[in-house]
Amino acid sequence: MNKLIKAFTKESAVVPFIAILLGLLLGAVIMLIGGYDPILAYKSLLEKVFGNPYDFGETLTAITPLIFTGLAVAFAFRTGLFNIGAEGQFIMGMTGATIIGVSVHLPWYIHAPLAVLVGAFFGGFWGMIAGYLKAARGVNEVITTIMLNWIALHLSNYIINDYLLEPGKGRSYMVDDSAAVTIGWLSRILDDARIHWGMFFAILAVIFYYVFLWKTKQGFELRVVGSNADAARYAGINVNKGIIKAMFISGTLAGLAGVFQVLGVFLNQAVSASPTGYGFDGIAVALLGGNTPIGVFLGAILFGTLSYGAAGMSFGADVPPEIIRIVIGSVIFFVAAPGIIRWFIKRTFGKKRKGEVI
Amino acid sequence: MEQARTVVEMRNITKRFPGIVANDNVNFKLSKGEIHALLGENGAGKSTLMNILFGLYQPEEGEIFVNEQEVAIDGPNKAIKLGIGMVHQHFKLVHPFTVTENIILGSEPKKWLGLAVNKKLAYEQVGNLSKQYGLNVDPYARIDEISVGMQQRVEILKTLYRGADILIFDEPTAVLTPQEISELLVIMRNLVQQGKSIVLITHKLKEIMAIADTVTIVRRGKVIDSLPVAGTNPNQLAEKMVGREVSLKLDKKVAVLGDPVLEVKDLVVKGRSGLNALNETSFVLKRGEILGIAGVEGNGQSELIEALTGLRSVAAGSIRISGVEVAGESPRKISEAGISLIPEDRHKHGLVLDFPVRENMVLETYYQPQFNKNGFMDFDAIDEHATRLVKEFDVRTPTIMTEARALSGGNQQKAIIAREVDKNPDVLIAAQPTRGLDVGAIEFIHKRLVEQRNMGKAVLLVSYELEEILQLSDRIAVIYEGRIVGEVNPAETNDQELGLMMTDYKQPQGGSNIEQAD
Amino acid sequence: MKKTTKIFTGVMLIASLALTACGAKNNNNEGGASGSASPSASPSASASVSASPSASSDASAKDMKFAMVTDVGGVNDKSFNQSAWEGLQRLEKDTGASVKYLESKEATNYLTNINQFVRDKYDLTWGIGFLMVDAIKDAAAKNPDSKLAIIDNVVEAPNVASVTFAENEGAYLVGVVAGLTTKTNKIGFVGGIDIPVIKRFEVGFVAGVAAVNPDAKVTINYTGAFDKADLGKAAAASIYNDGADIIFHAAGGTGNGVFNEAKERFKAGKKVWVIGVDKDQSLEFGDDVTLTSMLKEVDEAVYRVSQEMIAGKFPAGVVTTLGLKDNAVGLPETSTKNVSKEILDKVEEYKAKIISGEITVPTAQ
């Protein structure tokens, strides 16, 4: 709550903007050195994102899973856990949704909710395994979640290959229309961009994240566990139960990201060789957002926009991939390092230096 | 004392932190060969002032003179060059290294054109220094093998090795046993006799009276007074420090004993290492009394507290609260059965520092119906509760939304006591309730504990400060290596006797063994 | 101190994530400054390249725009994405048409990248790789005026040209080489993901081996990835340990691991062979371990179909299957270094039989 208030105080609001500006500036210098036109490149980036309804819609599609995985990682952080496994939970979420979407046939008002719920549960269950191992056996969740990522990937490939594969396609059968959560009329307005209900659920998830953690009894328990596990124990809170619960909820959020990619974007699940990266991007989003609801939401928007807009820089200004990576990397770097920016502000605007607290 | 040369003078120092002025136009003068105490409550600004002298902070205004030369101290390295050394409250030592290795770290004597460390020379130098100042430190010992008191001497040696003539001690006695404290005082006297000058940051009046030549009192960032110790007394100092009259004596009515409420019998608890930390400990606590557990840190006190509150499993024995067996129950069950705990480490165990005061106030009761509606926190009720406790227990906080971290140590402790007492327990366990607090806060907390006792609660006081035990307890049980080795009446004993019992030099004469109380 | 470390770690983490993941989402370039700049900068330059076989290089070609979208392998995958891009670069050089590509970071980008070109009115947009099928189908249906093409898969739409290869025929021939070369009668096959294209390699290869050496046993191993050299290395190690002396891989970047394992064994004094795929991999991995390669001329296919587009004969709605008779699959000329004359003669013999229809190589599914 306090952090929320702080987020709107003057300095905190200014810092991210200066960070983005500095990042873009550094990127521009690098592009100039490489012989590319930074102004054209940034113009292309913006055009790619806001230039037409289709791209705008697709930018939303790119942001949505990042909100979920960002929240997933942030939720675990709040409980003192480092969930590197959002990736695996994402994949399990996809798989759960695909299984229900493909193999059962029901009226839409049951089918789609069931697919969403089962996928979310798959993700949650996958997170809970790591939570259980930590609580019951003291196994570090960083290690288990990394391992579970690979298990999820190959388990999911096995399930698709052996039970759901559409011959000759390298992916599952398409999910039934009754399971899809696409929004046809909105897609048509936005020039066939892949708009789906997951976007609204992502916003609901941000609200849930805030209300659950800051307004409910269980959220309070989890935050105590995350902020000071010793104090939690002294206060009579069952820390192990909290860890398992937190990993379940975290996994559920990551799973939902996968669910909506299947039911809203692809309508099938491909056999994939390597992780999608949404889970790992979620870590960056959570850190960018300082694990606050608004922060994660904005972080996902920044990350998704840059990612999607990168194609624009490539297309419009012929900037090669390596340089685009550096540009985006420097923006993220500056945003993630507010200390650098505060120092910069002080130097630039000539305020007296504060004593550093050691 | 003859008029000595001034070695440090700080003039009109002002230092601001966001929201507060830590030092407001402060003047401070240190003469050669004196022990100069810097007295003040926590947060008064005394540490800030010395951190400025040691180069850790830069002041906004003011000048510093060392040996009558104006200097700019932009970092600890500069301070060391000027002959200023600091012995921090929290030691900065590398545990697997030897004493000598720690001391020379960063300024090693070199050989082979600076390519290698001349260890032989280093051990010799450290040995000589230790002898010269009577520190009696083994240069070859590893840090993790020596006591806390010895570690502190290593810190002192570190400053001497770097040629310090001006030594700053930051709350040096906070971590020491009574015996170690008296040894430290001897060492400090030794140092000034050999021409060093010492600044002693403290809030303990007893130490100042015992050793300091001059005392400067700081309150809320301002210097209140600076005077020779010889011409003052503890009550006057306390008053100057707190800004009002403080009673150092505690008014205590005779205890009115009630029924036994906590009965511990043959309790065996395993420690971290797997060995028995408590060996068949038995005692009984009655309503209306304060039982003090005296002992040197690490003799099973922590394990006892953890076992009593359900945080540590009980290997054997029984714990009964009002006749109900609770050994092995969950912390919450035990809390509901009527035990409250003021934990030893308030930052680690007592508070969630990142949480606002109001949430800390319901840390143990948040789940109860009065703070909950259908699984949602009832913040109206929580706010009301917090506002009431803050007022009742005089917790100085800007608002109940302020993070606990921002409160001073005394107010953090008040908040914890408010929370625990408000649970209306039958048994209140207070572990080191005044550790690191200043006189004003100590007075308040002691009064509250006695008040609880007078209301017919049973209070178990675990403290490493003998003075506190002697002052508050109606009975004192001495714990040594996981056993209650004896029980004494506070009226019939003193520091010396207790100190010896705590280190097992002597069994009490005629003291009834507490185990027979059952 | 602890806090500083935490912050620093966090920053590094984010930065590295950003560098590895986020930035890779969509990328393209124009294949090097020289490739894109010279024809348009100096008209005479394009005149000079009209000596190329493409007679239809004329003013209209220069106004045409060709594009391709890679799959997640990226344009430098040393495999079919790279090969396809080489085909487009050759097209640019020969005709003056402008060419461009976009890389896909992950599957959601297939469609958006294709749409980027389609909406920008590119004359022809290629989807490179099997996995592009849904995206091409979708884009084709929603943009009936556009022209699209796909490699390695079939999209049945009036504005899409599908190009597939008879990998089984080429694999059959390297199977013949393997069957006649092996001394241990144990041969391995390392596949990427078990998808129909790769299955065609496997089936053809096994048939080729069986045709000339019925006693030889072929061990099949799918690693599940096209971009994991470590998996390829592990798979190769277990197959070689089992006594095999030849491995044929159809696993993209994963196959690099197969070569590395073979090289290590070669250095340790043990002679083992690898049969490369898609391109002449002896050029990259040397003749010490490369027995031969099964060429799959993706560049040729991209080049040829694009040329047909320029000539106004775009094979819309047509599935072109390129096989031995089109010289789109086969063995490279460098094979003579390690494969004996007799065996190569046998290969020619089988090739003729396949082209004539005397032998029908089995296909997957």
C-alpha cells in the first residue's frame, strides 16, 4: 500500500521515464556508430506498435502473457520464493487447455471455462510440486523449478505427440470452437489481430494480485512469510503451508498465460523444441515492476511493446538483430537500475549529494 | 586534569537525512588522553556524528579540525590516515581467517618487492601490539574460535595496527558479558594511559560513570550539554538525555503470588547441533511474579523460549499452562493457550519491518474474527486496534501506516509489547526486552512488565543483563549449560555472586533448588 | 553490501534476459549492406548482372519485393532458413528485386511477421519451414490478393505455392552409401523433432540401407530439438558407443553436436563417419568425419519459384515436390573424397532407378 503511494510520488514517477529516455539515447548512440538512423528506427518502432489497428491489437496480444507470467513471478517473490519455473507452469497451462480443448466436446459455456480451469490447475499443480519439495524436503525452489521446466516441456511434447497430434502437422488438433476464447468482433475491428478474453483476465489478475495479497487474510499470511519467515513462524503462521499455497497460486497465474495463448492465439499447441521464453520474460517484468501490481502491469507493457516493436525497427530502418537487442537491453537495464538514474538526476540537476547509507 | 591539547574539534556540524536533521549545528571537542562519552538515546544523532568523523557521511555544514588542522574527511581511508579508528558495534571480521590475517587485511606488510605478504612479520607485529596494550590476543587464533569479547579486541587491534590515535567505540558493551565489560574498561584505561584518545558512544549511564572523563549529551540532533563526569550523577545525565525526569529506581510492590500457571518438568530440548541444549529443566511460574532467568548467552535460553512457544520440538518432558499439556503443540495453539512472547531479536522475530505498524499490531491475531470478514482483512477494525495500542503504549510513530522499519528501537519494542500484552496472556515471556534501548525506553518497558505482574500475570524474564534481572525479578533462576543450576532471591544476592553462578564457579549457598518447587 | 549484491544481481539478470530473449523477437536485415545497396545505388550494376541465367531480369523485377519469414531457428541456422535466405539474396543479385526477411522469436510471431509483409504489399512472402503452415494459411485466407509460398509443407489455397522435397529419395541414396560403407553393420540416425519432414529422411534412409545391406541395423534417435547441439552430441555418443560407425543426422543445429562428437572420436584415433544434411556439411566440418551429405536445395527452390513469379508464372495453388529428377535433393560433388568410385556408381544406379520409377522409395505416413 505504502509502495503504491510512493509509486506516485514525484521522484519515483520521474525515474522510469528518464530511464527509458537514457536507454533510448544509449541505443541511438550505438545505432549511430553502427551507421543506422536512430530516429527512423524509433519512429518505426512506434509505428509498429501504434501505426495501425492490427499491430496495436497484436501488441496487446504480446503483452497479455507477460502480465500473467510477471504476476506469477512477482507473487512468488512476495512470498520470498524465486519462481524460475513460470516457464514450465506456462507450458503445463497450455497443455491442460489443449487436452480439454481438443479431446472433450461440450457446449461453449462449459467447454471454454473448463479448459481455462484445467489449464490453470495444471500450471498451479506444477508450481505446487516445487513448493512441496521446498516445504517438505527443503529443496531450493530455484533448482526444482528449473528442472521442472524441462520436465514440463518434454512431458507436454509427449502428450501432444502421442495423444493429440494432428498427423502431418507437428502440432495438436485444433481446439474446438466451443473452447476458444477469441473475441471475433473485436478482432474484426482491429483488422484481424488476435484479440482474446485473456486480456481482460490479465487485468483481472492484476486486481486479484492486489486484492488477494493486500486485502485478504491468506494474502496477509503469505506476505508475512515472504517479508520475514522467522517472524511468521513466531506469529504462529504455518510457513510451509504458505510456501505450497504461494507456489500453487504463482503456478496458476503462469498457467493462465499458457491457457490463453492456446485458447486465444494459436488454438492448438505445437510440439516445441525449446521453452517459449514467456516465463523467463516474466522474471524480468516482475523485477522491473518491483513486484507491485501497477509496476508489473506497466513493466509488461514496456517489455511487450519493445519486443513487438523490435520487428518494426528491423522492418522500417533495417537495423540488424544484434543492435536491436542492444538497444532494448539498454532500456531494460536503465529501468532496472533506478540507482543509476537517481545518481544521474542528482548530478544533472545539481542537487547536493545525499550521504550514502552503508 | 591539566588542560590537554585538543585532538579533534567538530564545529557547527549539520547533517540532514530525508525528513530529519540528524545533527543540528553540533560542536564537539576531544582532548588528548581523555575518554569522552557521547551520550544520547537511540536516534539522537551520536552515531551520525561519529560516522561523519570517520568519513562515512559528509556533513552539509560545518568544519572538522584534527590536531588543529582543518580537514575534509571524504572517506574512512582519509580518517585512518588522520589517525582515527572506529570499533563498530557489529564486528567486521572474516571468520575463517586468523586474528592476524584479519588485522592486516588491506594493509599487509609486503616482501619480495610487494608481491607477497610477509606473514612472519605480521604475526610478530600483531603479537607486540597486543602485548603493548595488554589485550592478550592470540595472533594465531581463528576468529570463529574466539569469544565475542576477544573479537572486539581484534577490532581494537585493527585500528591500532593502522596507527590510530583517536579511537571511536560504538556501543562496545552491548554484546559483552559482565566480566568482559570490566576487562574492556581496563583496556580502555590502558589505551588512554599510552596517549590515545577515546570517544565512547553509549547510552549506558553506568559505564560513563565508571570510566569517562567528559560526557557530551546529544538529544534530537542537538548538543544539550558537555561536562566533566566528576561533577555529575546518573540521574542528572538521564534527565539531560531524555529531556525529562527519569526514575532509575523501580517502585515495586511485594509480589502477591497466585496459582502456578506455567509448569515445566524435566524438559529436554535438542539444539541446532543435535546435542541437548536443555537437560531435564524444571521450574514453576506462578501468577503475580516475575521469574528472571539469568545466564550467559548461549546456555540454553533461546532453546527454552523456543520450546515454550512451540517453535522448537520437545524431546522429552512436559510443559503445562494452567494444567493443560502443550508440549509439542503448534505456536498458534500455545499462543491461544495463553503464552505471549516478546522475542529476543525484535527485527528478526518480532516485527515485519517492511510492514506498516498497523499490520504488525495484528501479526498474531489477524486471523481472529474481530479482524476478519469472510476472509478479507477488516482494516477499519485493524486501524482502530492499532490506533488504540499506539496511544495506550505511547508508541511514537508518525502514523499507523508508517513502516515498522522507520521507528526507533524503543518504539519498535513498545509496539511489540503492546501487541503481546494486548493478547491478555496468562504468561508473558520477555526475552532481552530492553536490549539496545535507551534509558527512557527501558524505564517504560520495565514499568509495563511490573504492571503485568501486579495484574496477576506470570512473567518470565530472560536477560543477559544482570542489572535488569536483579531489578525486576521476584525470583532468579540461573541457567548454565542447559540446566537450572540454582535459584536465588534477588534481595539476597549481587552481581558478583550471580556472575560466578552463571559461569558455574560456585553453587548457591542455601538457595532452594528450584526443582524442588514441584 | 548484501543489498547492493541483490540489486546488482537483479540488474544483471534483467539485462541478460533482455539481451537474450526480448531483443530477439523480430529481426531482419537486408543481408549485409553490400547486398542491398549496390543494385539500387547504381543502375549499371544491375545491368551487368543481367548476364545471369535469368533472362527475365528486367525493369519490372526491380520493382518487385520478395520477403521471407524464418521460423524460430533464425536466419543464421546453417540450415534451411539460411539456405532460403541465400536463395533470395541470389534473386536480388540476379534480378535487382528487393528482398527482406524477419526472424521469428517464437510461434506467435509467425503470423504477425507474415502479415507485416503482406500488409506492406510485398509481391511474394515466403514462410520457411514446416511450422509456418497455420500462419500462411491464415494470412492467405484473409488476404486473397496477396501471394505467399511455403517450404516443407502444403497449404491448399489459391494464392499459395507449396514447395516440398522428396527427402526420402535423397535419404535413400545416402542410405545406399552408408549401407555399403559400414564395417560394423551398425548405423545410426539422429533426428530433430519427430515431424513428417524428418520422418521422410528416416524412412528413405532406412530403405536405402536395407536395399544394399540387409544385415545392417539402423538405430533411430529423435532428440526433440533442432537447436540443441548438446543433445545431438549425447545421442551420437550413445550410438557410436553401441558400435555404429556412421550416423546420418537430420536435426539442424542439433546435428552440429553429432559432428563434434565424431571429431572428438577422430582425434582420439577412432574412425567414425557422419552424413550431413541440407547443405554440403563437409565444407563446414571437414572431410575427416563427413562421409557425404544429403543436399536439400532450399535456396534453389526459393530462387526458382520466385523467378517464376517474376516471369508471371507463379504456381499458385500448386504443390511442387522437388526430388531427384529436379536435382533438388542428392549428394554433393565433394562426396568423391571419402566415398569410393564403386559406391558412387551404385548410387548413380539407384538414382536412375528411382527417377525411372523402377524403385518407389517409401514415404512417411
